[in-house]
Amino acid sequence: MKIAALKMTVAAGLMALLSACSSQTNIESDLGISGAPNWVNIGTQTVDDDSGRLLHGVGMSNGIADQSLQKSVADNRARAEIARILAISVDAMQADYTAAANGEISANVEREIKAKTKLALNGVKIIGRWKNPENGDIYAFAELDLSDLDAAIKRATALMPQQ
């Protein structure tokens, strides 16, 4: 990938992220899981507090007999939530077909939307997990400090060959 394209992608992602951090919108959780830690009910979010600008990702897994694997799945889903916030590309395609035969016209319109995230994350830490005693669901809480992300982007840019 060319450096200019990488810088543009990173800049766009950070602009979206920073605008999300500065939002005054407060959304109440609709999960309402009784006895769960607040982070389970609040879910994935950006936080700007005394410890800095942070991304919190929450992932959940259920129905896996191997508890170690279930924890790993929850951890990876929490990391994926952070990746989703940082970079998402949307491919949209619309196809419009019109046909005429024997004086009759038929039309068909289709739309396909795919959202993909592809991002290497450095510095994401799993801060904690919670197991719902009622159904065995495991929730994982991941955190990324944006200052760590900024430093990683600068290191990656410095390592790329200049063109």
C-alpha cells in the first residue's frame, strides 16, 4: 500500500474516532443484565477521561463447552469491536435490470452492502471478563489507549519505504 493511501486511511479513521470521542450523546444500555458489571451493559464505547482517550470493546460468547475456547472467542470479539470502531469500509453495489419482451416490461433492482474491517491491532489489552451465572455467557472487556495507537501509527509510517 502506498504511504499516501495509508496516511489518508489513518487520518480518516482518526477523524471519525475523535469526533466520536467528542460526542455528547449518552446512550442508555438496553441489555439490562441484572448483576452484570456496568461495562457489560454499556458495551463498546469511546471514553475520554483522566487516564486519556480510550476505546472499550465488549465481546460475548456462549454455547461453547470448552471454557478456555469460550473465553478466547469472547476476547477476540472484544478486540473486533475495537477494530470495528477504528476502521470499517463499506462496499455498496446496486444493480438495476430492465427487460422488455412482447410489449411487457419487467424491472428488478437489487442492492448489496458489505461491511469489512481489516486492521492489525497493537496495544489492545483484555482488562477483564465476566461469566453470567444464569446462562454461562462469557463477556470480555478490551481496552486500547489512543496514545498507544498514535505511537504505533507513527512507528509504522517511519518504517515504510518512501516513494
